[in-house]
Amino acid sequence: MASTKEYLSFILEQLSLLEDIAYKAMMGEYILYFHGRIFGGIYDDRFLVKNVKSARTLMPDAVLELPYEGAKKMLLVDNVEDKEFLMQLVQAMEDELPLPKKR
């Protein structure tokens, strides 16, 4: 099942307190970027973020889920209604995320 544009729009609105959020459509799903770094994505209308220490600290009860077959498990964000929390989560993750590779 591919993710809907409506769910993408909802998540982007929830992340609107952050500057420099971007996304890329990929095979019916959406990869999310903060300052050019991949931090998560929308998969089957689920908001998942990378399994990094800061995200686990802020969401100790988060469930690990597969975004798609063959991928690394990611953390399911279930508190998508709280814009302040989402801003804090993404900002906390930034230093743990790799910089984009130069082409």
C-alpha cells in the first residue's frame, strides 16, 4: 500500500515549526529530510524515523517497524499531533544523522 498525499501533507504541516524540511517521493512512499539529512519517512501512511539514540530517548516505548521488506527497522512515531514534540524530536536527531554524500 502506498502512502497518500494527504498523510504526507498532514505530517509536513505538523513539522512546519522546523525550517528546511524537504521530502522526496520514492516508489509510492516519501523520504523526509532535515537540513539535507534523512531522518525518516512516510511508509504506508506511518511516520517512521531512524532508530538513533536521541529518538529512542524521547520515545522509549516506540515500536520498531519495517518501512518496507528488506529495510532496517525504524521507530514508529505515534505522537504526530504534538508539533512541539515533533520539532524537538527531529532537532535532537540531527547530530546523529549522516551528512548527505557528495555526488
